[in-house]
Amino acid sequence: MDKFISNIKSFAKDEEGLTVVEYVIGAALLVAAIGVIFTNLGTKLQNKLETAIS
């Protein structure tokens, strides 16, 4: 049981693992932001094309 607790404490103090998590969260936020931007851009472009065609 002491080995298990020691491993948990070691994992909690490991800053390299935290850095990886930060990069993953940052990448996910970037992908979400790009998705929102392109969705809005696509909608505006579609509206302009429909207006031009009409």
C-alpha cells in the first residue's frame, strides 16, 4: 500500500505530465476556435453567394 501511495505522490509532483496536459488542452481550444471561425465564415460566404445568385 505504501508503494501505491508513493507512486501517486510521484505522479502528482511530475511537472512534465502537467505540461503535456496543458498542450493537449491548448490544442483542443485552438481546434475549437478554428472550427467556430470557419463555420461563421462559411455561413457568411453562403449568404453572400445566395444574394449574388438571386
